[in-house]
Amino acid sequence: MGSTVLSLRIDGELLDRLRQHAAKRGMSVQDYVVRTLIRDDFDERFTAAVEETEKFYGDSEETEKLYGDSEEEPGQDGGVRHSLTPPVT
């Protein structure tokens, strides 16, 4: 995969904030912006994949009826992770 140059004009205050965020992580502004765009792109693709899966298999209520109740588990980052318990056969 090759790379392409992207030139953009941004507000000076935004650039200062980007510099601060990048410096906290020991990164260049360019690397920080690219990493942020990659993360955002992943989030959008993941959301689209979940929506397509729900269209194919039905919504989460139908899934819970098939596979059991949703369990909430604490995630490593302190957030809540949802998982489905498959039926015991």
C-alpha cells in the first residue's frame, strides 16, 4: 500500500492542541493525526459490520432469545463488556 500526500488548512488553536496531544504520546503531529484517522476509520467500519450482522441475524433481542441473556462483564479499561451466553444443549 502506497502513501499519498494530504494537505489541509486547520485553525492555529487546533494545531496547538494537536501538538500537545502528540507530545504527550511522544509522537509527531503527523503520526498522531494519522493514528487518530485510522482509529476513527476502524470505528466506522466496525459499526457498519455490526449493523450488517444485525440485519443478517436480526436485532439483539432476537439474538438474546436464541442464545440466552446478555451478561455484563467489567472490561480491562473499566468499561462494561457485553457478552452472550450460548444455550446449553
